[in-house]
Amino acid sequence: MQKQRVFSGIQPSGNLTVGNYLGALKNWVAIQKEYENYFCIVDLHAITVPQDPKVLRQKIREVAAIYLAVGLDPEHCVIFRQSKVAEHTELAWLLNCVARFGELSRMTQFKDKSQKGGADSASAGLFDYPVLMAADVLLYNAHLVPVGDDQRQHLELMRTLARRFNHTFGDTFVVPEAMIPPTGARIMGLDDPTVKMSKSSPVPAHYVAILDEPDAVRKKIRRAKTDSGSEIKADPERPAIRNLLDMYSAMNGKSIPEIEAEYEGKGYGDLKKDLGEVIVEGLAPIREHALELLDDPAELDRILDSGAERARKVASPVLRDAKTRMGVE
Ligand code: ATP
Ligand code: LTN
């Protein structure tokens, strides 16, 4: 039987965080053998906000190294850079003519990110971000898109665009579904547990990076914001403790009630100390492997080039079909 396809991606827009690991990468590794997978480094999404070209080039390699170091296997997964497969931008243009201005104006990620630098100076690319993301997935007729909770709205729009295209021009695209993990889908900032942990934060104390040194990880967890009250209990009124428990649970698989029971009568300090160790233990092998891979950039580039070639073979006929149906081929 033909395996179903999976597509997902991460932006090389900073240091990959424990949020990216728990919300996305960990899940990708867990399911890779059941599907035909396309895991993309979405560099064209990263440039929707300003990037330093030199740093961006380095971050692209880092993401590639981390994809491999977490255990994605090129035998099951096509690993590639979005910018190396021109079909993504071409299909994005076709879908731009299907997406509506009102729909894009309602995207909360656009509203949040455009507000940061003043809405008038946000790039047109930032506004169009969800359309390029729809093109990424629809080009491969992927069934499933494993992402964190913050991507729900983009996934809904992607489904709307696929359905609208199929309805207008005839059955062309698979309508994909989001796959969101039960724990770890929304890790919050260490310095502010009311906002999502984000790799593009300028404040290093905001996140634990996958490539952080073990001592830095321990220190960041120790200094993470706490809320009032000392009981170790997942209480919706106390976002800081909730976030620490979520990370603990997603990292080592124990349920939150189990962890609460273990810490009965203990305090924040104990939980933070142990959580630091749990994260260090989980990330250390990934970090070491990624650093080794980064020592051989030519080999990383070779893997990415061969991934792009495999991706193009699938994307190119799908793009041609979409163009034919729209009357531009
Ligand atoms: P940026 O800060 O540049 O917007 P980001 O850290 O939000 O980046 P993305 O590249 O946008 O990361 O997301 C890559 C994947 O990681 C997506 O599947 C996303 O849902 C997931 N993800 C990102 N942040 C978190 C988080 N805090 N908790 C869980 N999953 C997350
Ligand atoms: N917008 C996504 C990154 C992304 C993506 C994709 C995820 C770009 N294209 C296609 C899944 C499928 C994010 O996680 N911020």
C-alpha cells in the first residue's frame, strides 16, 4: 500500500528551541516510518522579517544538522530547502489569486508580528506568509501536517484554499489535516509564560535552545519566571508552573498528575532543578550529534541538494496540473 504523505517545516529564523523540539521535531521522528515525509527548511518564510544574510546561511545549516541529529532518517524523509525548489513560489502565486485579502487580514500571526515593527512597515511577504505555507503542503499532496498549536489557523486557511481551488478548477489537491501532539504543542516563554516560546526572540533567557550548553540550560530553567504560590500543581491561573509541568511531561513522557504526585510537599526549586536535568538529558545527545554534523558543511549541503532533487520530482507535475487547470499552461 502507498504510504500517506507528511509535510512540515521550520524557519531558520534563529536558534531552534525546546518548543520547536516538543511541538514539532519530536513528533516528526516518532511518525517518520509510517509515512512518506517531506521536511523542509522554510528559508523563504524566514525572510518575511529582516534577516542578516550571513547569519541566515549559517542558521539554514544548523536547522539541517538538527533535523538529522534528532533522528530524521533521509531514507524515510526528504530533507530540503524551500528556496531550492522554485515550484513553491510559483504555486504560491497561483494560490494568491485564490486567497482573499480579508482571510489573510484575519491571521493572528500576521497581526501579532506586523504590530511589532508597526503594521505599515510589515513586508508584503509577511502578509502572504500563509499562502506560501499552503503552497508548501499542497504541492506534495500531503495528508498530514505535524505542527505545534500556533499553526492551527494557518492549517485551516490551507484547507480552505485547497477546497476552494478544487471546487473552482476541479479536484486537484488533497485537503491536508493538522497533526498536533497531545503534550508540548504550546511551550511558553521562560521569561513570560503568557507568550509562546519563540526562537526569534532577541532575549536568550526567553528560550532554551536545542544547541545551548548544558550549564546554560540549567541556569535558564532555574531563572525561569515563577508565579505566586508554592504548590506544584497545574493550575490555569498559574501559567509559569503550568509551563514547567508541560515541558517536564512532554520531555520525559510522565503524565502531569504523576509529576504533581511526585512533587507533593516539594517546591519550585526542586522541580526546576530536576526539569533542568530532564531537558539536558534529552537534548545533550542531539546537541553533540548536531555539532559533529556542522563540522562537515559540504556533506550537509549534499544531503540538502539531493533532497531538493527528490522534492522537485514530486512538486513539478502537481504544479503543472494546477497551472493547466487555471489556464496558464
Ligand atoms: P519564529 O520565532 O521565527 O516565528 P518559531 O519559534 O515560532 O519561530 P517556527 O519556525 O515558526 O518557530 O515553527 C516551527 C514549528 O515549531 C511549528 O510546527 C510550530 O508550531 C512549532 N513551535 C514553534 N514554537 C513552539 C512552541 N513554543 N511550542 C510548541 N511548538 C512550537
Ligand atoms: N509557518 C510554519 C512553518 C511552515 C510550515 C510549512 C509548517 C512553513 N511552511 C508547511 C508546516 C507545513 C510555522 O511553523 N511557523
